Amino acid sequence: MKNTKELVLAKIKETLLQVAPGAKVILFGSRARNDARSDSDWDILILVDKNKLDPDDFDRISYPLYELGWKINEMISPKLYTINDWLKRSFTPFYKNVEKEGIVL
């Protein structure tokens, strides 16, 4: 059975509600622009409201998304930042692209 965009996003949101409740989650990249190929990955920006990330945060939040991707045969590429660290990157092309094309989930 082929995964639909809605199904994949619902599973991503469900996973993140369990591991990072309250995080701001943004889909960006080709999936957000609707120009993805069948083998395109799912670029997900996750913004958490804390002062600093520690290594456990990456394991606790990112790893379940990788596991989900393996289960549903999709490549999920999470990017994890604190809100403050993200705002400090407002001058970067990456930040500007996410602001322009990103879809808040």
C-alpha cells in the first residue's frame, strides 16, 4: 500500500506528540513545495522550547522518527533546534527557505 502525504504527516505528528509534546513542527523542502519525487525524503524541522539541547534530546526525538521511516519505508530527515537557536539563524538561506516554503504541522 502506497503512503499518502496525509498518512505520513499524520504518523509524524503522532510520533512527535509522544516524544516532544509542545514542539513546533514544520515540513519543508520538496514535500512542502509539492515538487517531491517518490523517493524524496521528508524534511522536518522540530523546534523545542528549552535553553539548550543535549545529546539525549537528539536520541529521544529524532530516533523515533527514523524508526517510523523504516517501518513505513519513507526517509524522514529531522532537524532539531531550540527556538532561540533557530531564531539566531534568521540570516541564513536555510532559515529563509523554511520561512518561505515551510508548512507548520
